[in-house]
Amino acid sequence: MLCLLLGVVVAVGMPKAGWLPGAAIAAVESSAPSAGGEQLEHQGIVQYGVGAYLQAIASWEQAIARYRADGDWSGLARTLSNLSLAQQHMGQWSAATAAIEEALSLLQTHDGARGQAELWAQVLNCEGNLRYGLGQMPAAIVAWEQATEAYGAADNLIGALQSQMNLALALKAAGFYQRAQEQLAEVVEQLRSQPDSPLKASALQRWADALRLVGRLDVAETALSESLALSQTLHADAERAATLLSWGNTKRIGGDMESAQDFYQQAIALERAPSATRILAQLALLNLQVQQQQWAAAQTLWPPLARDLQQLTSSHQNLYHRINLAISLLQINQGNPDRPPLAWRSIAEILAETASQAEELGDRLGQSYALGYLGSVYEQTQQPATAQTLTEQALTLAQGMNSGEAAYLWQWQLGRLLKQQGHNASAITAYGESIQTLKSLRSDLATVKADVQFSFRENVEPVYREFVSLLLTTDSGQEPTPAKLAQARDVIESLQLAELDNYFQEACLQGQPVSIDQLEARSAVLYPIILGDRLELILSLPQGQFRHYSRSIAAPELEALIQQFRQNLVILSRRNYLASAQQLYDLLVRPAIADLRANNVKTLVFVLDGDLKSIPMAALHDGQQFLIEEFAVALSPGLQLISPQPLEQQQLTILTAGLTEGRQGFAPLSYVEDEIAQIRSILPTGSSLVDESFTKPAFRSQVETTQFPVVHIATHGQFSSNLDNTFLLAWDDVIQGDELSRLLQDNTNNPQQVIELLVLSACQTAAGDQRAALGLAGFAIKSGARSTLASLWSVNDAATSELMALFYRELVKPQTTRAGALQMAQLSFLANPATRHPLYWAPFVMLGSWL
């Protein structure tokens, strides 16, 4: 329920004074500081350089008075800019704003044509720093864009590159990750021709940060390795510390928590690391320790960190540091309810003080987060009325800033609080608004997956599940109304869509509701929904009818049963799969069986939830027979994502492709040649690519130039919950999942000529990957094919070849549906003693259109 703001903490640090303020000041220092204003200006520069900011302010204020008296507008503008920088360091934001605005006004009055480009660049650079410090990212972006242009006009390449790096910081903070990455890639490329410098090391590190945020972890690690080596050679400890921190974040995204912790600790231990970077590393380490439930280590780390944060001046970045500390303390208290490390009151005081500072700074979004998490403290301490008031204030601020990322959190929190107080109707409204806000954030949430603190399963998925639970909970044990059942179904379908967005890291799938009463009259769709303490079932019948069933079982118990069933199925020597097959049948199907039979349903379509995606529904058993013996079975990622259409009864043209020989360490598939030969005897029209002819260019050429309603690929492949680990094997190379999707979509540009059926006969879901079936579903949808036939685990190629031939023989029969053809092939295997074990026939699943 707590969404960490460490995206700000880890990814966005204050620009380094040596480059932004320092470089700007050095660039405009008077060449002859001998008297009057110039002498005082130079004195302030020396004081600023050693961190004596109050003395620098005093010197520059005297210099400003001299320049005013002398009518030296350029010296006045330059010194006002420097004064603003020192005031920003001291948290004097109103004064800093007034100083920079006067400097800009002087330039516009006396140099509207921008003849003094270097001076314009310094003032604009300072303005960018000011706006960034205040959290005004759009204004910071504009200022640094103009500063970069001014440095270019002044032929100051290094100044332009420094300003461009700062621009990338603001773009990243505003969520424009790809633009930030492109800006930094350009800076790195230009710096390659320059001598080695701390600036080059930092550019590589910041580029790596941006690469991480767009999911390019391998390239990011290469850049970090180069940055670290360079900073060590140059003894540039500030850059080295920033690189160690960034590498920790990258390792964390890649799932290597041990290495991440080690990098964070190295950054903290570096003696000459800037205090700001050390604090960032400590916050990141604390968050990781909380995530890993390393409570003792976390309780050791947070007290000195809290003391350090208390000494910081008030600024946009420091506000978020304090908020993130409070969030980690909230989580530690929740994880150790018997031994909380800090009184709830103390956490509340941190957040209340932060909210007050945010208000003084005019940072309404920071104020929203502080108030919202303060509401969470009151929620945890069972004071819902006060929590509600604070949450409503936070929501008003977030909506006023048009910040959906914050608004959905407070709408969600408000829903929980209203439910806690028994106001279920109002709670439903609040949850519904949170879901609508999440839908409006589809692109942002998909992209932010790569940030180290954001967890879809922790920060988004629970909103949908809690909402469904609320919709299906009624007073006095009454059944939910049909309207609530329909709404619950739509919510769980929206969750399926959001999961796929998160998987692809882009909002690439468009959902369009399809009514079950528009579909074939003998089909029904069953939605199992896994909640914390129970399993809910919603059955959509033809003619728009709904049925609801509920079974009491804790989610961990159900997940253990699912894993046991899967493990028993994939080992031929085991016959004890029947016990778990019957338990799962009793939970998933038996409650609905009377309604299914009463409506003469012949095809049962499952929209599966969570770990249920990893097991074959066809192998569920009622004690007398397998489910496949009574129903054709299909899977769907949701009726919003597919448009079920009957298979066109026409001469089907097929593209077959496959490998028989071993390639790149994969074993030979000796029966693939026979498999393709049998298929081509049934569907003789089309093209075939086998072994040496099945190359990426040849496959691309076929799908780009010829329309194939059926594409059959018989080669090694894997589907994973990590998109980067989803692939198919061609003769010359690996075809990554997203690359194959793009190729197949090129074949479906004409809606009248879609791929009716995609068959992946030798692929499997990744071993040990609990969510690998998400990769299968995602690929099936993004490929553009109406339906996909694939397998959940590897089956020996002789059995696969035989089942594929049986499937196609059934498919070409008149009035046969895709799911019906697969059912008949599986029943043939079931009737054969040699292939009766579900290991041989159960893993094959039909995804998408079942008609």
C-alpha cells in the first residue's frame, strides 16, 4: 500500500556544484578583480568555492550595490545570478527567485539580441537550477534548453554539454525518459573526442541511469563500467560515488540484490563522496533492506540517516528524501508490529514538518505526498476519520497539479478508509476513480517499470484486487447484483491489460469490450480471481447472464496447490497428479458445473489469474474424467483484448518454419521434418522454411511479401516473464519475442488479412519462472494473430509431431472450431495408453479466439 518515491531520490540528484554553479561562476569571473564591485564579486566567488555561502551572499550583495551605483548592468546581472545560486544552497528560495528574475530582466532590457551569449547562458543555467530545485520541471527544461543554445552561440562546447546534461536531469524528473536518454547519448558521443575528465565520467553515469529507465540494462552496465574505470583513474570521488550508486540501482532492477547492496555500501563508504550522494545511497540501501526484510540492518541504518537529513536545508529534493525515509520507517513498523523502531508519532512529525516545508517552498506535489503518507500513518494507527481528512487534502493538491501518479494513490487510500468506516458505496466510487486514473497513466506506468522502487505487483495490482473484493462483498450474504458482477469482470480484465502493459514496458495494447452475448451460443467464459483469503469466480454465460461463486482458500495455500499440480504433471513417473487435479477442479469448475450443463456449454474459456496461468485447465479432473473430456478448453487474456471470430472456412495458406538440427547449444528436433511434412499434406498451399532456409532474413521476407492465414513454427523457443528472455531459435540467430511480434504484425496490416492461427509447437515457458505464462499471453496478443497454439512445457518432439497432425486434420473439417480441433487431438492422445499421461497432451493451450 506504500508507493516509494525513490524514483526521485535515486534517479534525480542535485546537479553537481562543480559543473552547474561552479562552471557558471568560473565562466563569468572578472578578469581583473582589482577594485569596487569586481573585487567584491571575486571575493564572493572564493567564498562560494569553499562552501562559505553566507559570506559569499554578503560579498555579492555589496558588489551588487556597487554595480547599481556604477550603472554596470552586465556585472549586476552576473552577480545577481551568482547570488541566486548561493541563496539556493541556503534554501532561501524566494530571494533566489527574485535575484534571477532581476538578472533576466536586465538582460532582456539591455541585451535583447543576446549579443553577450556567455552571460545569457550563465543566467539561464542558474534559472534552470532554481526551477529544478523548486520542482518546476517544465520551467527547468525550458531554461536549460535556452542555456544550451546560448552556450552554443558563445562557442562554449563544454558549457553547452554541461547544460545539456542538466537538461536531461529535468527531462528524467518529468518522466521523459527516452528524451533524456537521447540527450545524454549525444553528450557522451561528443565527449568521446575530448580529453578524459570528470565531466565525461559523469556523462556516462547519467546516460546509464537513463538507459536503465528505458530498460536497456546491458548497455547501462557497459557505460557504468567505463565511468567507474575513468573516475578511478582520475581520482574523481564524486563521480565514482555516483557511478557506484547508479550501478547498485541497475543491479537491483536486474534482480541481483546482493550486488546492489554491495554497490550501495561502496558508495556510502567512499570517504570523499559528496554528502548528497551518500544520503541517496543510504536511502536506496534502506529501501532495499526493507524490501528484503532485513529488519536488524535497517534499524541500524536509519537513525544516522535521519540525523543527516535533519541538517539539510529545505529544497525540493530534500523534501523527497525525508518523505522516503518516512515511508521506509512506515514499512519497518508494519513489518515489525511487535517491535516498531520508532513511535508512530515521530513518523507523523517527520511528515507534518515536511508538509509544512513543502507549503513554504510552494511545492504542492511534495505537500501532497507528505500529507498523503501522513494519512497513511493515521490509517495504520486506526484513526480513519483523521486519515480521511489528510488523504482528501493530499488528493485535492495532487489533482490541482494534474499528477495522476499521486492522485491514484490517495484515491486508493481513500477507498480503503471509507471501506474501513463502513461507507461501501463511497468506497466503490473512490476505488473506481483510482482505476480510471491508473488507466489514464497507462503509458507512464508501463515506462516506469524500470525504476528501482516501482513494483507493479505492490503498487498497482492490489488496487484492482481490492476493488474486485469490495464489489463482490455484500451485506447479509446476499449475491452481488448483475451490475456489480459485470463491473468486477471489467476490473479484472483491466488488470490483465495493465499487466501486459507492464510486461511490454509500453501501452501498446488497446482493449475493446466484447459482450459474451455476441459470441457463439455454446461458449462460456470463467474468471477465477485470486484474493487474499478466497477465490472468487465469475461466470459469463451467453445472453449476457452472470453467475458468481466463492470458495474460501488463502492465496498462499492456493499457490502451493498450483505449484504441486504443475510439478506432478511434468514428471512422467508420477501418478499422484490426480489429487491436486481434483482439488483444483473442485475450486475452479465444480461450483459452476450445474450452470454450464444447464446452458449446454461446449467450450469453456478461462481468463486466468496469477499463477493459474502456469497450469493446463484441460487436465483438471472431477474424479471420473478430465475437464477436456466434457469441454473444449481455451484461454483468453480477456475479452477486451481479443475479438473472437470463427475460422474462415476456405483454403488455408500456411507458412511452416522449423529446425531439425541442433543449433546454438539446443538439441536436434528430429521429428520436425515429419511434422512439417504431415501438415503440408493436410494444408498443401503455402511456403516452407526448414533448417538452412529458416533464417531471419528469409522468414522476414516471407511474412512481408505473402499473406499467410496460418503460421506454424516448429523450433526451440521460450516464453518468460522477462521480455528480454522470450525468444525463438532460427538457423542463423535468435529471434527475440518483440522482434517476432513486429514481423508478424507486418503480415497483419490489412484487417481483412489477419493471421488466423499461429502455432508454436516446440516452445515452452521458462523453467522456474512463476510468471512465464505472462510472456506467452503477451506474445500471443502482440503478434496480432487471432489465436495462438503453444505449450506450457516441453514435450518430446515425436509426440508433438503426432498431436500437431491430429490437430490440423480436425481443423480442416467443416464447422470445427480451433478449440474443438485441439480438444479432439487431445482426446485422441488420452485414448492411447502410450500417451494418456497429461504430460503429453495437457500443455498445449489455445490462446485467443477459440471459435
